[in-house]
Amino acid sequence: MAEVSAKPPPRLGFLDPLRGILALCVAVYHLSVWFDLTQSGSGMNMALARLGNYGVSAFFVLSGFLLVRTASWARIQNEGVGRFWLRRFLRLAPVFYLACALNVAFHLGMGPEPSWRFILENLTLTFGAIHPNHALVTGGWYVGLVALLYFAFPALAWLREKGDLWFLAALAFGLWLWSLPSTLHGVMAQERWNQFHTYVMAPNQLFLLAWGGLLAGLHARAKARLEPRVALGLALPMLAVLLLPWPKFFDHLVALTGWIRYAYLLLVTLLVALAAFTRNGEPGRIGKVISRLGEWSFGLYLLHPFTMKLVAPQVSGLLGFSLSLGLAVLAAALVHRWIEEPAGRLGRG
């Protein structure tokens, strides 16, 4: 069994820039749809749909990778399970609570009609185990499912300590098998109103966290790292596949179901792997900007729907899109500075 340190590793490869790119892809996709910038079935529409939706999938892989790679059972034992849960709670809850509060206070309609049941589920972050779309904010379904991982992770870390790569591989394969009925026919067999609700359910998503965990196990074992230029050269053809205007679709859920979904998911998992296995180095000016965007990614993911709500009644089209995106980046930077950083220090204290 590979030796596991109680200390987390330093920054890993180019995952920070990747996180910023993914958050930008998700925001650009949503805003392009809300501001009606592209025609359904056009090449640009299909490319943005894949980049945005599979950007969220890549976030799941990335979340699983980072947690398994940085939070060993030895580290959890050293700090205590309670402290581990507190740190993870402070990573998710403050910005999520802010987004939910804004939605409820201003009656913005992001999610189900607020009730005491839904409010309690969101306050306790248990809605992911009940129904991820009980989130009281657009995109909050991701938060609910990641909260499930955080809750279960001490047990998973202990099992990983005992089984190492064999356990991670079995978990990734088993959860993938669990996803097959939903991905292959379960989502599209539903009534139209219930298709996305079915898509976000745990069986269809949790295997991505496990894929990231398996990738982390391989990363801990392997010593070889890629040069940045080599990694970029390998990544560009994979990215091109996501951008190809084939196969044609009009309903975005069509691109998120069936066997083709697994093909695209393998691509985004490989892209995460390339970023992780790239040799650490000093990023250039553009890399530093994108890395900073990566630090703001959680706020950008949750807050861009609010800037759309603010701008859309006043400005439409490309100008509205641009204003919304710019305000979302600004809001994410402010939230990171005044909420996420203090919460992080509190968790480490």
C-alpha cells in the first residue's frame, strides 16, 4: 500500500486554472441561454451546451479528486472527524446560504416554492439525499450532492486506507453501474417537466465523484508529471471533440444521456487528469488571472443567475450577457474576499 501522509499536498498541477475555466464555461452557457444569444441546434448553441453541462460534470470529478488527494484518513484522524466536517461545512454553506437567502427574500423563483421543509433541508444541506432540486437556488443541486460526499467521506477515507486503489476502483465501477439505468433510458423516459429532475438525482451523478477519487489514487501513486506544453497539446484535441457540431441535437438533455454521455464524461475526466498530472510551475500572466478566477469559481457558479435577474429586465442581447457576466465575476471576487476567505480561516483555526 502506498504511504499516506497526514499533511495535504501542495497545490496540484493546473487545477486552479481549470476550475476557473470550468466556472466560466458554466456561466457563459447559462447566460447565453437566458439572453437568447444562439439559435437552438446551431454549432455555437451545441458547443456551449456541452461546455456548460459537462463543465458541471468536470466539477464533480474535480471535487472527488481534490478531496481524496488532500484528505487522507491519517489527516482526518489527526484533526478529528468533527473538525473535518466543520471545515467542509464552512467551504460550502456560507455562500450557498447567501444565495438561498437572496432568492427567498426577493422571490426570484430559483428552485421550488420555499416552505419550512425546504428551508430546513437547505439549512442542513440534507436535500441532496432527498432530492437535489430541492435546492433553493439555481445550480444548488451540485451543492447537495457534494455535501453527501463530505458527510460520508471519513468512512470512505478509512476504507481507502484499508483497500487503497482496489477500493477506489470498486467504488468508481459500482457507482457507474448504478448510473446506467438513469443515463441510458431513465431520464428521457420521464415526462418533460421531470427529465431534468431525474438527471440531477444521486444515481446519475455520484459516480463522477468516485471517478475523481480513483484519479486521485493514481495521482498519489504516480511520480511522473507532464510539461505544461505537452499537457496543453494533449488537451486541445479533446476539447475540440466537445466543440464539434456533431451529433446534432436541439434538446440539451439529449447530449447528456445515452452512451454518448459516458464518452464525453471520459473526455472531461481525462482533461481533469491532464491538469492534475501537469508539473507545477509558475503560471504566466494569463494563467494567474485564470487561477484567480478559479479561486472565485464557487461564487461565480452560484451568483451568475442573480446578476442575470438584475440585468435582464433592463438590458437584453449581447450587452445584457456581457454586463451580467462582468457583474457575476465582480460579485464572486467580493464574496471570496469577504465570505469564503474568512470562513476558510475559521475552519483552519
